[in-house]
Amino acid sequence: MSEAMGLEIALAVDHLNLDESCGVVVVTGEGDVFRPAGDLEMISGLTKLESEAVRAFMESYYGVIFRLPRIEVPTIAMIKVRRSAQGLCPSGL
């Protein structure tokens, strides 16, 4: 997930939480499969930074990403997940 996508998600969560007409959220994605991994270009760019700058960036980045569970209405994830050592995957896929 890129930094820009994370910011879009954070803004969407804030908007949804203010919208009293929203009864449920269905999270989908583009493409065939969701792969729980970061934007490789973004991650590669972090290798050029000092450790404190990396830490500050990652704390900010994950602070944004972790807003998704704060949606205040029921949420359904309609995604296909490829098995990956990088993230969680329901068994049987």
C-alpha cells in the first residue's frame, strides 16, 4: 500500500464516520488479488534515510493505515487474498 493510498483511506474513514446515512461499508479493490504488502518503491526509498527518519515516517504511515479498523459502521471486506508470508490469510484459500 502506498503512502498516497493510505492517506486516501484515512480521509475516507473520517468521511464515513461523519456520514449518518452510511449503514455499511464494503471494501473492495482493483485487480485479481489483494496482496498484503507495502509499496516496494516506497519501501526502497526508505533505505536511503537515517533510522530516525524511517521510524518517524513509518509511525506516521501506520497511524494512517490503522484508521481503517476505526470505521464506526459494519464493514465487509470483499477481496481475494493470495497466500503470503507477509500477512494474514483466511485458511482454505
